[in-house]
Amino acid sequence: MGRADLRAFAVVWLVMLARVSTTVAIKDKICEEVTIPMCKGIYNYTYMPNKFHHQNQEEAGLEVHQFWPLVEIQCSPALKLFLCSMYAPICLEDYDHPLPVCKNVCQMAKDGCAPIMSQYQFAWPERFECDDLPEQGDPDRLCMHFLNASGDNTQKSTPALPTITAGSNGVPGGQPRPAPPSGGCKCGCNNPLVSIPPSSKSWYNRGISAGDQPNCGVPCYDPYFDRSKKTFAKFWIALWAGLCCASTFMTVTTFLIDMTRFKYPERPIIFLALCYFFVSLGYIIRLIAGHEAVACEKDLQIVRYGTTGPALCTIVFLLIYFFSMASSIWWVILSFTWFLAAGMKWGQEAIASYAQYFHLAAWLIPSVKTIAVLAMSSVDGDPVSGICYVGNQNLDNLRGFVLAPLMVYLIIGTSFLLAGFVSLIRIRKVIKQGGTKTDKLEKLMLRIGIFSVLYTVPATIVVACYFYEQQHRPAWERALACPDCMPDFRPDYTVFMLKYFMCLVVGVTSGVWVWTGKTIDSWKQFHRKLCGKKTSQTQARYTAVTTIALPKQTSFTHV
């Protein structure tokens, strides 16, 4: 501890001996040496638990070090003292009362750092409210006040040391001026971001920006992940797109072999599988064509912004966006038909009579949204997966065309599903009371429950991943544009891989509904018919040849 600290603590001892404090004592306080790296050297001892109920310095250190980037850029010279006083409060052996910083220290830290935090869409935490701290000079409450090492109020580059003030009893204490936001944070279209030159007339001054830097674009390949992660992402998408394509192809083919087997309310599962088949085709086309050919502007080496072409990009967008939205609506229809059958006691014929309306809703609504996206030139490239979609670079489009519809579909579908499931449970109770076996109904409930989980869980996770992306993407881009401010602010690779997995896994699990013994019987019967048809055709051809040949032989014999 430095001489300035010793003088400060000597002052507070004199003040405490001169009067009786009215603050509440801290029970069973045990002073321990400060071990939090950021707080070492400010004062020597602290106690736990702190006001945030951290039981040890390890817990407190994990949380306080989240603010290290702000301390590193020196947005306020008082920030470190303020944070440490909150997470590792100073401990004096013979003084059993809290000793917080003064209100003006908190205000100084807030004035300097809150503007920086707001630039990255973070608010000043409510738990750091300055009004809860004592005023400097309060005769009833001691508090620590911030002074420069020289003891005056001018801002210098020397380390800041705390002093303790006891208010209006003649003890000296300076009043520091709030520190302005640090001017060391320089932003620009820095590498790996790509600057768009004025010579590129097709893209210059077209509203393209990254990290709030005009005429600045995100590079073709994702700038946040290394080569090994990009390679794994390609393999990961190829794996699940292939499995999704195979599973949905088998499901749809099984339906075509025996269409009478799949009636309402289960038939929407087939159309849901059909949608995921085309979604997987979109990813497969991207894998075959290549990342750059689909998602990138080759001349500038940036991802596509606000476009409707070329044809390859548009095809991938149509397959993935249109059919993913259609699959969500078919999920709503599936839940609705289950509700009609279980809750409203509708029969198969009654539900099937509305099939044309189901198809109208399932194909028309995504068509309108897809046309709107194309009309607004809102298709853009995804630097991670290399697909063309909507909302990859424009958050408003992501919220309006992706997040909002998915949330609405998920809520409506889940509501119908739960209502139908409750009705099935009631029916089961009634049947059991009548002494009838409920084995078939229980199997139906089990299959519905399994399939519901296999859809709702991935759909919910996809929505959560999009929320994560729209919440943090501006900060990721600003971290690239302003590397001196938030150098380590990067997206979580796992979230992206989870998103692509969940976007395709429903297609894989859609086969659950047809993975039964009846499916095997249907394929066997189809194989018999196919083989029987070929045998009949062969016999017919042999008979025809014989019939034609016999007259020739007869005429030849007569000759």
C-alpha cells in the first residue's frame, strides 16, 4: 500500500474515533487479502460475501472481469476503484460498517463509460445506481473519494488512488471533474472488413455498411472464425443436409407408394417432410456450387447485400426461405388438425374436406413473403454457411421476415398442440373408466408427443439463435471496425453450428412418423407389384414374339 493510501487511512481512523457512525454493522466480517487481479494494488483487504451475494473472490472476479475491456480503454479513471468497491469491498479490521465509494465517484465512472457502453447497445447496470451511494461530505456515512496521485483535481495519466472522506468536519477531500469518454477509440473500415471504393459504382453509396462504417462490407468468408472452424462448418452442413434429404425422400416416397395410409390429421407431416426435402436441396446446391458462387460478390470479395440475383443465389434463397416458412405453416396445420380430431371430435372426412384451404394457406403465405423479399431486394449472403437468405446483413429484415413469422407460427402451433393433447388425455380417462383398452390411443399419444418434441425443441432453438444473432451482430461488426475498443467481442461458434443443425434436423426426424412395420409392408407390397408387373410384361412380349414368328415358320414350312 502506498504512502497516499496510508495517509488516507490515517485520516479515516481519526474521523471514526471522533464520532459514532450510524451505519449498520457487518456481521461476522473476516478480512482477507485481495486476490482479484484487477483490484490488486488499490487496497489490500476485502471481505465476502459482497453486496451481490458472491460467496468468494473467485465468483466476484468472474463477474467483475466482464468489465475489463472498459477498464482497458480507460473510459474513466475512477472505474476500477468503483468496480472493486462494489465487488471486493474494502475491509478494515476494527471497522464493522460498509465503506462504499462516494456518489461522485460512481457518477464519474458512469459519465465516462456509459456512453461507450451505449455504443454497443449495453445500458449502465441498475445495480450500479449512483443514488444508492452516500454523498461526499455526508456527516453520517463514511465513503471513499477518488483523487489523483498528486492530490489535485486535474486529470493526469498517473495511477488513481482512493482517499477516504468524512464530510463536513474539516477533513480535506477534492471534488474531481467527470472524465469525458476516452478518445483513444478509433474506428474505420479496418481489415478484415472490406472498403468499397468509389470506382465500384454498383455498390458505392448504396447504403452498405459494417460496424457503422459507410461503404464498408463484411468479407466473403466469415471474419470471426479460423480456417479449421470454417472447414468443419462445411462438413457439418453437408452431413445434416444429406441426412435430411435422404430421410425426407424416404418419407415422401413412402407416401406416394401408399397414399391411402396417410390420412388427416397426420397427412400434413408428409407435406412438412416435402418442404424439408427442398430446404436440404437448397443447402446441397450451395455445397455443389461453392461458397463464393452463391453468397459473394467476386469483384469486391464481400458477401451479397440487398440483391435479387444472380440466378444461383436466388434459387438457393427460394428453396431455403420459401420451403422453411411453408414447413412452419404445415406444422401449424398439423397441430390444428390434431386439435380438431382430438379436441373437437372431427372425423377424417370432415378434416379432409378443408384440405384445399390448408394448401392455400401453406403455399400462399410463404409466396407473399418471398415475393416481398425479392421485390425489396432484401436477399443477402451468409458469410458462415455461404447460402443466400434474408436478414444476414440487415437486422430489420431478419426481424420482419424471419424472427417474427417463426415466433408467431411456433406459438400458434404449440397452443393447438397442447389443447389437442389435453383432450386426448381426457379421452383416455373416459375410455379407461369404461373398461376399454387404451393401447392404441396411448401409442398415438406417444407418437404425437415424440414428434411434437422433435419439432418444437429445434424450432425454439432456431428462434433463440436468431435472437442471439440480432442482439449481438452490431457489436461484433463494431469490434472489427473499432479493434481498440472491444478486441475480443466475437460470436459464439457453437450457436451458429447449433442453428444450422436445428434448421435441418426436423427433416431427419420427420421420418419418425413412418418408421413403422406398416412402412416395411408397404415397400414389400410395392416391390411385389413392381416385380409382378415386369414379369407380366416379359411374358406378354414373349407371347407376342411367338405369335408373330409362328406364321413365318408355317409359311416357311409350306414353302
